[in-house]
Amino acid sequence: MNRRWTARLALAAGAAAVAVLLVFAGLGSVFLVAVGAAGLALTAAGVWWLLSRTGWVRTLAVLLVAVVPLAVLALYAAAGLLWVVLVSLGLWALAVSAGRAALAGEGTPAMPERPAERARHPFLIMNPRSGGGKVGRFRLAERARELGAEVVVLDPAAPRDVAELARQAVRRGADLLGVAGGDGTQALVAGVAAEHGLPFVVISAGTRNHFAMDLGLDRQDPAACLEALTDGVELRVDLGRIGGGPGHGDGGAGRVFVNNASFGVYAAVVQSPAYREDKARTTLEMLPDLLTRHTGPRLVLRARGRTLTGPQAVLVSNNPYHGDDAAGLGHRDRLDSGRLGVLAVEVNGTTEATELLLSGGRSRGLTAFEAGEVVVDADAPTVPAGVDGEALMLPTPVRCRIEPGALRVRVPRHRPGVPRTAPAMNWREVRRLALSMGRAATGRDTR
């Protein structure tokens, strides 16, 4: 089905969703919509109170989140209109899905590939604990050695400086570096590869493998990433750097990050010694004070001539996350835009929190933009930060910047590719697409 007909399907399904309400519910359709909207608002408020309050208020929030959706469904059923609501919601879901598919078009162009010669002395570092033991399960060390790579498998009982291991390998003549492990380890060795202008291989042996996903690698079969050693192509991607401010003692270089650096709520929670033992309980205990700014440093964000004072959370990413991904948990369409993505959350009270939760990220509580450099300051000499999933304490002010095309990444010639994500829904654009493309097809629109 082409884009024109997909857009027409979206319009037809949307109209049918409204028609079902009007025809079978009549004036009751106003009641259905009002009850549903009120239920959503109360549930969102309950989620906010659950996260930001303690004691009896949190207990009330749990009841709201659990009871309100059931109460709304019960009201619909009592009025004999539950089936109408379900059919209308199904049609509406089809309309939105078809509309986003029509708007997707050809998607974001792939990052350009360059031919790559086979490395003579590849050096790989592997963490046997990453991803629940993927290194051993997929026999990655053995397979890499069969392809001519020098492999160091880390000993969990004897921590080692992976960046120094990579530098030693370079001094011995390594002409390619790679890592099978988490994104934090990937970033440390990627920094060494960029420093020496060497290609870098990513092996998706971590838990989440965000960097591997955004490179289009196979996250289900990390052994497939080893094909980059024998039949690879090269991508030029950006690196983020954090730190490096005056007096930080790092010569202005800073630490590399391949995914993101977070400040505020999440960064403070993961600093807690209790977090590793009981993540859910620690988070629920710490969030109320952090979200209401009773504890933790007060952040100040400066970038592109703007200043944001007092956000509860800041996420700075190596290239922006997809437009629909307000939390920075999804993927990036490209890694070579030469820009940092910046997301800042500042919520003052239940109303703004409810708006943020209901809008899917498009609200006054969320600020999103792109920049080449970002400064995160605080009313404290140090600030907690989560850098590619690792908890750090950094001196303030913290500077984040982008290094365009700093890293040569060697990837397999044949790989799944970066996941395509449909754009945000835009009914006006869907209507224009359905009508204008139809006119063009009949020769009445020559645009």
C-alpha cells in the first residue's frame, strides 16, 4: 500500500472512530469523552503523587492509579457503551498507526559507508559479565581469535583500566580496537581509538546495547558483529565529551560518552549505595525529595544563549534522540549530525506533571533542543552524573560538547540497520498528503 492510500486509510479510520461514537452513543458520546479525559487526568495525577509524595498521599495515589481506570470501564459498561468505546479506540489506534506510517516516507537517509581494509592486528576487550554472560554463551573470544584478533577477557575479580589496556595494545602495533561489553566500556575504548585515529568495532554483548542499536548492528546475535573484522565497512560517527572545564585536571579533554550523560533525578538515584541492591525501593524512597527539590543540587543549564534554572532532570545525548522519545530511552536516527541533543524536565506541581505525562513529552514541562556545547552548573562543587550508565561525581561546571566525525566505526557490511521510527502524528499533513498526492497522480497537481 503506497503512502497516498495509507494516508486515506488514516483519515477514513479516524472518521469512523468519531462516527461510531456519534451513531451508537449519540449525546452520550460527550459523556464518554468527558469521563475518559477525567480518568486519564486523575490517573496521571496519581502517577505523579506516587513518585513525588510519601505516606498517606502515596497510598491514595496507588488507589487512584489502580481504581480509576477500572471505575471508568465500569461506568461505560453500566451505560451499555463499553463495546462502543472499544471499537472507537481500535479504529482510532488504526488511524494513528496508518497516519504515522504514511508520514514516515522514505525515513532518514542512512549514514554514509566507506570501504574498509581488513585489519592486520585487531585487539578486542571482552567483559564476561556483560549482558548476563554473552561473551561465553556466544563463544565470542574463541571466534574472534579464530579470525586473527588478540583478545583480552577481563577478570571480574581483578578490575583493570580498559583504556590503558587499549593504549598498551596500540603501542604494540594494534591497528583496530574493539569491545564486547556495556556502553560505558565501549565509550572508554572508543576514546582511545579516536585519539589514535584507529577504527573501532562494537560487539553487542551488553545488556541494552544502545550504541550498537543506533549503529544498525544485530543485538540478538553479538557474534554477527565479528564479521566487521573480515567483511566490514566504515562509518564516521560523532563522540560526546563531558568534563574538561577549567581546573578539572584533565587537560580539557574530558571523558567520552557514546550515548548520553544525565543529571538530576536519575543521576542522583543511581549514586545511592542501596540502588544496586534494591532499585525499585531506593528509587521510590529518594524520588519525592528530588522531584520537589528538597534535596540534591539545584541545576542550571546553559546552551545556545539560553539559561534554564532549576530543572529536575537534564539529559545530554551524543546526537538527538528521535522526536517522540522524550525520555531518551529509544534510538537516534543518526550519529553523525554534529549536534548534541538536550532534554530538560522542569515540573512545578501536579498540573504540569499531569500535562507532561498525558502529552507524551510535548508540554511546557519539557524543553528539547540541539546544541554544539552545553554547560550544566549547580549550587554545589560537584554534581552526580550518569555517563553511559555509569555513576560519577563531576566538578562543576560540567561542560558537554560534541566532536563531529571523531570516531571511525567498523561495522559488518550486512547488518539489520537502524530501526525506523514513524514521525509524530500530524493530521493536517496526513490530509494534505492524501489529497495532494491524489491530485498529482491524476495530473492536476504538478508540484
